[in-house]
Amino acid sequence: MNNGSKKHTQIAQAEAPATNGETPPLRVLIIAPSFDILGGQSVQAARLLERLRDEPSLDVSFLPINPPFPGLLKRIQSVKYVRSIRTTFLYWMTLLARVRKYDVLHIYSASYLSFVVSPTPALLVAKLYGKKTVLNYHSGQAADHLERWGRTAIPTLRLADTIIVQSNYLVEIFARYGLRTRPIFNHIETENFHFRERRLLRPVFLSNRNLEPHYNVGCVLRAFALVQQRFPDARLTVVGDGSQRIELERLAGELNLRQTKFTGLVAPGRMPELYGEADIYLNGSEIDNMPLSILESFAAGLPVVTTDAGGIPFLVNDGETGMIVRKGDYEAMAARAIRLLEDNELAMKIAYHAREEVNRYSWEAVRGQWLAAYQELSCETAMSKSERAVYDGGVPTKE
């Protein structure tokens, strides 16, 4: 056999199926927060994990960035700073132990310090073991992150083989810094949400965001105070928790809000019921990307009034699939909400258009995009293995 034939034989053997003539599934490790950190990343990761486990071409596992403490160490999990240090250490050690078993790491990412603590070690360990990586960037704070932390963040982002973002808004932000991204929209389980036709809107409102400054739930409370002056029987449910919980409850008291309920965190499985009970969804974000709560409102037939933060105008078409106001303009938010209450024809038109729009964010719409992204990395992995196969004892085979 000549050297050329030998090389082709070695490549064929490297690409050959491992057993029974079948190509082994691509081994994917999803690295993301668990539901102990309830938010968009944990919800999306859980949904994607559940769906991808049904794909025969994939073997998918999960590694939480916030692993639970084993055994007796659980006793110190409630100690704030000790918990953070030990959780980070345990996560890093788990990375080193598990990454070598997988072909592709699918890494969820936020911004700022979280970017340093969670996705950065995963990218470095992947490079150490020669694994392919998908960096799934979930943050409406991308513009500020890349501007202020660019000297370290941009080189780190370039370590990823593929950067996935959830909106064309983030595609544009990353492009400003020479970073090529691939948009795959957030998906929601549309079948879990009952589209209720609201022929006559009631003044029953819902907010579903973490109680943090950049979501500006205070804007929602101030808007609701104006609505309640016009509709004394108006009700508001505020879902979520966060650093501003006490401050926002105090603000509700100062505004003399009636029938306003703060529920705290609610498990995702209970949210369809709360969307179904409400008639208008309010969102006051200052910084945002592609809020799942707006998509879920679309699916439930709940008209949306929202600020124009970040990627929201890429998601909501003003006057067609929702109502958009300027950031911080609670008076305009109240006015648009009142208009919906007084114009049933407009409210129903918006609800139906939004329900049609949400089909773009179903699993059926994004499934092929995820499989294609993995398949491309799988082909690169196969080619890499084939190239290594032409080496004999570290010396290239000559043709």
C-alpha cells in the first residue's frame, strides 16, 4: 500500500462509526445555572436540555454553574461569602473532571463578573482538552459589558468556536466589536400556554421580572398608580424577587396602591396560570434583550405594554404586536394601558398578531437551527480527528 492509500485508509478508520455501523451520538454538555438561580438563563437551559435529550443524534448532559454542596458541606451553603467561594471552587473542579468526556460544550453566559466566574473557566478548560464550544450569550447588558470590559471580554469571547445570541439586537452589538455571532431565538413551549381571547379587557395587570434596578419595576408601579386613579378596581400581580423587593413594596405603599400583590419567585410551571388570569402585561425595563415574559404573554393572548429597552423593539412591533413607550416614561405606559382597556378592537388585534408572531419562537421553529449548529461543530471535530489520524507516532505521513 502506498503512502497516499495508507493516509486515506487511516482517515476512513477515524471517521468510521464506532459500533454496529451507526454513527455515535454527539456528546454535548450544557453548562448553565440551575433553577437555584431562577432567571432567563436557567429557564432556557432547562427547556433546551429537555428538548435536546429527545434527539437521537445527541447525547446531552447538564453541568450547573452552581452545583449543590455534597454531604455535610450543605450546612454552610447558607453562609453568603463562604457559599460563593466554595460553589465556584466546586464548579471549577467539576469542569476539570467532566469536560473530557464530551465533544461539545454549550456554555451559557451573562455579563460582567458572572462572565469571568462561569463561562470563562469553561472556555479555558475546553481549550485545554481540545473540545468544541458554543457560547450562548444571554444579556441585554452586552453593549456596556463589551465597552467597559472589552480588553478581557473580547479575547475571551474569541475562544468560542460559535457564539449564539438570542436577538438581532445582540448581533448588531457584537458586530461593532468585530465579533461574529449566530442568532437563534429563545424558544418557549407554546403548547403550555392557553391563548385566552379577551373580548373585554379587565384592568388586571401582571409584571414578571426580577426585582433588580435594570428591570425598573418601579416604572410599572407608578404607571399602575395612574391606571388605578381611572379604574379604582384595577389589580396588579408582581412576580419575582431581588435586591429591590423591600424598596418596591415600600414604593407601592407610598403610592397608595390597592390590590397589588408581590408573589416572590414563582416556578416556571405555574406561570401559565398567572398569565391566564391577567389581561395586560406591563414591562418597565431599562436594559433588556429578548424577555421570555413578553413571549409568554404573546402565547397567552395577553396584550403587552413595554418600554423600548435594548432588543425589545426587535421583538415587539409598536401598535401591531404590543405597545412600546420610552424607557422610564410611566405616564405613557399608563396612557397606553388605558387605551387598551378602552379600545377592545385594538387590544384584540394586538393579541392576535402577537400570537402569530410567537410561532417564530416555538421549538419547531428553532430546532433545526440548533441541530445545524451542533452538526457543523461535529463535522469540524470529525475532520480534526481525521487529520490527527494521518500522524504516526507524532510524525506526519508523507503522500
